[in-house]
Amino acid sequence: MKNRIKVYRAMHDLTQEALAERLGVTRQTIIAIERGKYNPSLELAFKTARIFGVTIEDLYEYEETKSGDDKS
Amino acid sequence: MKPTTYWILLLLIAVAVGFVVSTAALAGNVGLAIAATAAAVAFAFIGRRFLDRVVEDERSVQISGQAAMRTLEIAIVAGLFLAAALLATAGSAPGMMSNHYSNGTINLSFFQKDSAGGIAALNSHQINLSGNMTLDDLFAFHQFISEAESPTAYAGLIGYEMMWAAFLIVILYGALYLYYSRKYGS
């Protein structure tokens, strides 16, 4: 799953640490999401979208994999 | 409290509780061991409340869940293999027969079941109990103790215990799986 968190974070002048604090997660989680290594839960995805004032679709883009399952 | 300080605190608590529990276990004081463990859990819990940053979130829960799952699989498979190996190499504890003689000597004979189910005589020791023990008698005593405490006799016991431990872990896993399965609605 692709995401544009890094872009929106830069637009809102937020550091990874600040975003992590607002979301109630660790900075490592933000790093993992930005790198596409970890797919956040729906709750975390909604929270992130709400912080940036956008929809989930603006932040995350679902890509179908060959096997049909996603890494998380 | 910073996360690093919290991890150092946890490490110190673990070292302290390890020391107290081992000392209590050696002294046979089960109460102290339980109290020390409970105190350690309480300290860790209190320390967690003073954290100024998040140290656990959905990602870390997922990571620890997967790590726990792999640990469980590896531990059960390795435990069962080890148990099977121990049971295969185990010998039964040697049996003993004693004959007393009127001249004050005692004859200790050891025998053991072999893999075919037969009984094999291991050894026989003549020990003089009349008051003037010789070096040979002492050697016979030594043989008696070492044969009675043969490591192969314990291998089977350890193998059985490991098998039961693996079985109990699987049962516990099943029970917890059912619990979480109900909790999350399936």
C-alpha cells in the first residue's frame, strides 16, 4: 500500500516524532508506515487522515498484489 | 521518564528479581520468590505510568505477537524432538537385589531391562559390613551410587517431562486462542 504521509507531514511542518505523539504511536511506526513496511490499522489510518484534514483515499493508495494478500 | 530510562529500570528489576528468586529457591523459600515476582511486576507497572512517550502501539503488538507465535512453534517442535531423542537414548533405572550373608557381608547386584525386554545383569558387588571395610568395599559403594544415579535413567524422565511441557503449552495456546477468538468475535 502506497501512502503520502511524508508529503502531508511536510506540508503541515510536522516531524515524525510530533506526528507519532499526536497519533499515540512510536516514531518507529511512522517510519515503517512511510516506508511502506507496515500497513496501519483502519483506526490509525482514519486518525492520520483527520490530523491532515483529508480523506483516507488522499493519504493511502491500495495496490493489489499478485498473491492477493498484503504485507502488514 | 524517557523510554531508555524505562528499559534500564526494567533490566535492573529483572536482575534484582532473578537474584532474589534464585536465592529464595536455593533456600526453599517459595513465599519470598512469589513476593519478589509480584513486587517486580508492580514496579514495572508503576514505572510504565511515568513514561512520557509511547513505547507500545499496534505495530509493536503485532511484532511481539508474531515473534511469540514463531517462538511457540520452534519451542514445541524442538522440545518434542529433544524429548524423543532423550526417550530413545534413555535406559531404565537399574534395579537392585541384595543378599545378606552370615559373615557380615552383603552382595549388591544390579540389573537392568534391555531394549528387547530382557533383563541384563549389570554388576555385582560384595561389601563387607562387619566393621573392617576395605578399599574394595568403598569402591563398591562408589559403584553402587554411580550406577543408581546413572544419567541414562534420568534422560527418560526429562524426556517425559519435556513432552508434557510441550503438550501443556499446546493446551494453553488452544485455550488462549479460543479466548481471543471469542473476544474478537469469531
